[in-house]
Amino acid sequence: MADFDLAVIGGGINGTGIARDAAGRGLRVLLVEQNDLASATSSASSKLIHGGLRYLEHGSFHLVRAALKEREVLLRAAPHLIKPLRFVLPVNEARRSAFVLRVGLFIYDWIGWRAILPGTRDVDLRTDPVGEPLRRTLHRGFEYSDCFADDARLVVLNAVDAAERGATIRTRTRCVRAERGAEWQLILNVRGRREVASARILVNAAGAWVETFADTMLRQRGKSRLRLDKGSHIVVRRLYDHDRAYILQAADGRVVFAIPFQGDFTLIGTTDRSFVGDPAVVLPTAEEIEYLCGVVNEYFRKPITAADVVWAYAGVRSLYDDGASESQDVGRDYVLALDERAGDAPVLTVYGGKITTYRRLAEDAMAKLAHFFPRTRPWTARSPLPGGDFVYDGIETLIARAARTWPFLAADHVRRLVHAYGTRVDRVLKDVRGPDDLGIRFGADLTAAEVRYLMTAEWAQTADDVLWRRSKLGLRLTGAQRATLDRFMTQSAPSIA
């Protein structure tokens, strides 16, 4: 008998989502990730849980409707990581008329399955506070709802939930060979050590590497169906004081978001260009940074330049090639391709997908495999992620409780911890009775107590794992502080392991 029912290659949002769903159905699951969880595209998104307003222009009503339905499902599942966010859309008649925008937003609201999120309202930008940071030539706008998420933590918590339901999660483990027979025989490289695992079914959820893995490891050679698309983002110091985001119409027909980020910053993105090269080495170009600054400067009174950028990142989206000539026109829906042959173990290949629809993708993947596991049932739609077992609008109550339990913590520290861990803040601080129990302070409000938790419960092994994926504290720590953190984690690893 095979070691596992399902082996999943790829520790991004799709891979961890499938692993979680399958483990919750009682299947024996192995997830293999060559780097850290969410180390590529899944931590380099615009961090939005949204339907994709602009996709309505391309007639993608099915995709938009499915994504909009997921907003509130995910908001209820992870109210600590996902929060409602209002978006201001200034009218620029040279791009799209107010009438076209209002019709689009009416459709967006109508098909949106809203029970929690408020609908669209008209905004007079000359009198409303949301118009204050904008150029005086902009008079009218609309405000509508979507959600903002901590994308990388969403990935990690899917992996945590999968593991707690019995899945085996192997990070920094590379599948170097896969032999197909009645079962899959997988040869794994774990830091130079060879291991072997067998599985009834293989799921290729390697994202931008999906066809590289299929070609080199699975020897599945055929017409390429993968299209890589690069999206770049920049972060600057806060451009305005309120809590709304902006969606700005660019001259090329795209939209660019300006989103409140980590309290003191504004996140701006994204670009949309075809990508050729190594997905592991992708950075924003000077031209892309100038493009994003230019779109912002067309709308905001306070100009920004490349010199104002405190952080820039890029990710490579793996899209199913539907033949569109422009990157921005390629469909964002996912495609699940099942290869099954008599006498051979099957392989399911995942193309495309969005963070917003990852849960539905996982459910559809399991439906695709239902004839192999006939007695399993969908379950994730009403099950919270770790730390999310409280009412969707109860975050302030949870913060207040944590502040009373650990009164020596600064208010901002408590708020960050609760938004990161939800009800599991109790586990992070379980041995903390006073300030001294927090241990070393590495910078900002990051302490040894939290880092130890991330190492033991969330597979963190390096400073980057902590500072850029389990949190975004990399924006606040100096190089020397990061080096201290790395040394601490290296020295702590043997005892924690």
C-alpha cells in the first residue's frame, strides 16, 4: 500500500489549500515544497480578496461571480487575516465614463453575494475626506467594497490546518524524481539527504514551475499550456491618513491600487507583463517602478518618485494560456487537468488560480478526484482557519481581551499579534507572564517568544521566513537586526527540532 493517498507538489496557496481540503476528508496527504511556504507568487500578490472589477470588461462574469462569493466565505474563515476594505474609484472620463463605471459597480454589487460587505456609494471628491489627497481636477468618484488579506499567512495557516488534520508538510524538500506505475514513487532531496515516498495520486501545484516539473520530473511532454505573467508592486511611506484604498485607471486600460499597508505605508500595484526566464529570480524593473509612480502621480496631489520606494517586489503568475495577445487579457480562472491511464497512477495538474478562489479550487480539485475517494465530502466552506474561530466582526473584542491578559504589551504590539494569530495568540504567548518572558527583542516588536512559536508551529527557519512571510516586519528592522535574528534562529534550531 502507498504511503500516502495524495502527494501535493507546491507550497503556495493552491497546494496548501488542496492539502488542507484532502486532509480534512481523512486522506493521507504529503505536501512537498522546495523552499519555504509562500516563497514565490503567493507572497507577492496585491493581497486582495476581490472579484476583479476590471474582469467584467472581458466578460468574465463566471470568474467574477465565483470570486465575489468567496470574499465573505474567507472573511468568516479568517477574520484575523482578512478584513473588509472600501475602495475609492475616482472618475476619469478620459478612461471610462461615470456611467460605465456605475453600471459595472451595479453588476459587481448585484452578483456579489453580499451579506456583510456594504454596497457602492457615490462620492463627491470635492467635499468628502477621501478626496483630500487627490488632485483638484477630480470631482466625482465611487466607493465600493472588497477585502484585504495577509496572503503569505493565509498560505501558512492552510498548511498548519492540514498538518493538524494529519498531513505531512515538508518544506525545503525537493522532489528530484517521480516514477509512475500503479503508484507514484517519489525521490525527495531533503538538504542533501535522499528519501523515498509513495502516493496513489500526484497533484502538480507547482505554480510557475508547473510545466518545468511536469517535463523534467514527470516526463509529461506536450504542447505548453502555461503562460507566465509578471506583476510588480512598490511600497512607499503613507500617502494619506484614512483607511480607504484607491483604484486608479491607467492610460493603458489597466488599474493600479493604492492600499493602506502595515500602518505607516501605502502598497501600490500592480503591473501586468509577460514573463520569460527563471521564476525564482524576478524583481521589479526601473521601468515598472516608474510606471506605478506615474499612475499615482496622475491622481494624487503629493508626487512620488523611485526614491520614495522603501520596498519593491514582484511575482510571477502562472496562467492557463487561452491565446489572448495581451497579458492583461489572459483569463484568470483556473484549469485542472487530470491525466489518468489504465494501470498508471493519476496526476492532476493545476493551472492558474487566484488567492481569492483558492478554497474553491481545492474543492474542485477534490471533486475531480472524487471517483478515487468516493466517500469524502466538501467541508471547508464553513470551517475556520487556525485562529479564526471567532465572529467576523469580533477582532476588536479579541484585541481588548489580549490587552487585558498581557497589559505590559504596547497597544500596537497587541493589535499586530491578534491580527496575525487570532485566537491562537494564547499559544504564542502561553509562557509569557511578564516582559522578561518575551526574551530577546530583535527590533520593532518582534521577540524571541514569537520567533520560537513560528519555528515550532509554522516551519520558519530563516529571518526572511519570519520578516517577509510570517510577518512584514522586514519593513522595520535594520540589516544588523535581521542578522541577529538569523543567528538566533540558527542557534535555536537544533534544540527546537
